[in-house]
Amino acid sequence: MDKVSVLHIDSSEIWGGGQSQIATLIRDSADLPLEHFLASPKNSKLWYKVRQQIAGYTQLPRSGALNPLAMLRIRRFCVKNKIQIVHTHCGKSHTFAYWLKTLFMPQMILVTHRRIPAKIRSNWLSRVKFTGPAVDRFITVSDYIRSVLLRGGVDPSRMTTIRSSKKPFPCDGPIKQHARAELIRMKGLAPDGDFLIISASRLVPDKGLFILIEAFRLLVKQRPGARLVIAGEGPLESHLKTTGRSLIQSGHLILPGFCKDIPRLLLGSDVFAIPSLSEGLGSTIVEAMMAKTAVVGSSVEGIPELVRHGQTGLLVPPGDAEALYNAFLDLAVDPNQRQQLAEKGYTWALSSCGSDVMVEKTFALYQSLI
């Protein structure tokens, strides 16, 4: 079978759920006849993570999506490397590839990943990007996002839902105990913690992190041994540190910034919290489930597709700090419930959201388009 050559275009310089999914696809398809190329900003974290697995790289300029010179350069790169499919992974790269195809490469096969639940804007460019013929297939990471595109007028025959996924990793007792010991020793975290909560995401308004800090402040009054780690980077970092200053000073809360090994944090924690106000799916939920860690999330948009309340985790209304606090308190006082949720979540994630499922479906889609 001839190899399928794919150019992934991603405009982000930092690491997030989307970049994690691109890396998973590239790494876990090594045994398939797939050749991956990457276009991203210089020194992006995605490039750093996958540079050993890709067949080629070209720089994506920071100057915006409407750059004809950059499009011509990408076109030359595609011709030189016999690229068959261009796969975009964010809104900016979608716009860039739309004009690349429209102006310079009309025969190009274009696949666009849609991970955010935002509605299609009413302006002409947004409408034509989604409802025009340029995109051969949209990959939506959840049924909720699919419904958003349907309401925006996208033809259902041009959409395929492939859930975000994670590769399973060891999570037996000794590994979790070792990870917990490492977590307890994290710089800035007060000793003697007995209930550890992890949140890992970009530090942006959609993630509901101020609600999380408010709920955690209530929890500490009842459970002084509670500890919270909010891992990630983003524009709200300094504001979050100001909001949680007293908790940081007491060692109850730390914001360590970008963490290379999120699975280790999840393995060592009692609860993974995802209190998002908007979330297309929440791929870190899958990672938490594979770490056998109980999940508490908002009942918003794509999250309930992963978290079944009382089965694979607990759901609370978005923006409700008291409900989030009560969920934390329930799990803090009932380790058996935590264990049951973790076990059921683990079993479900392995069968439904393993990286092998995502890779196989994506490869099959590529083949069908070619």
C-alpha cells in the first residue's frame, strides 16, 4: 500500500489539548503507511514534541492567515513532498488553508479539525469557509460540535465525528503511589496533603478556573488537608495568582505553569477537575480516566459525552462554585465512591477513547478521501 502524505497545519506556539491530539496522531500511527509533515510557528511546542516523528517541517508565519507569500511557500513545500492531504487544526490555519486552496491549489484535499464549540460567525468569510466547497471533510471531536456545525449550515455528509483520545499508560497501585509521593513534594505545596485535586488546561476564561478557586476556598475550610494544582499557561496566569494569593501563601494552591508530564500529576491526584464554562470535549478527561482518577466536570457542551454523572464521574452546573465544592466534599469524605468512579471511567475510556481508535478512524478517513 502506498503511503498517505499529510501536512498538518497548526498556528499555536504553546501546548494545549489540540496540540496533544496532533502529537498522539503522529506518534501512534508509526506502523501505518502514513507520512506526516508539519507547518507551525518557529519553535512551537508541537514541533518540539514531534520533530523526531515527522518527515518534514516548514515554518508557518505569525503574520496572520492572509499571507500570499507564505501560501506560495507552503504550496512549493506541498509539491516538493507530494502532499496529498492538508489537515488544519485551528481556526487560523483553517482560514490560511482555505485561501491556499482557493487561490493556489484547487485540487488540494482539505481536512479541517473542529475542536471548539463556537458558533459559525455570520460574516461572509466565516460562512463560505464552512459552507463552501473548499473543505472536503470536517472532523468534529464531539457530537455537540457536530450539532453546532449542523446548525451553521454545514452539510452532514461532510462531517465525521472522531473523539479526542489518549494512549493508555501504566496506572497500577505502585505507579500511582510513586506519582502521589512526587506530587506531594511539588515545590510550593504544603506538606501533609490528604486530598489532591488537579486541573490542567490553558489558563483562559472558558476554563472556569476562577470558579474552581472559589469552590476550593470553600473546601479548605472543611478539609484543611486539601491541595489544588492548576497546571497550564495562558493569559490569566497572573490574575489567577492574585485571586488565589492567600491559598498560594498557605501552600494549599500552586500554579506551576506548563508541565511536561500531565499523566504523572493525574496519576498522583484524587480528583481531576474540569469546571469549564465552554468545552468542545475535554481530552484531558480521557487522560484522567486512564490514570484511574475520578473526574468532576461541568455539565456543559461536550463534557457529558465523556462524563456520565454517577458512573464515569460527577457533573455540576457550569459556573456554580457551591455545587463544585459539594462534589469535591462528597469525594473527599467517600474514597469508595472515588474508586468506583475511577474504575468505571478507566474501563469506558479504554474501550471508547484509546488512541488506536482515533488513529484508525482518522487513517480510514484519509484513505476514503484519496
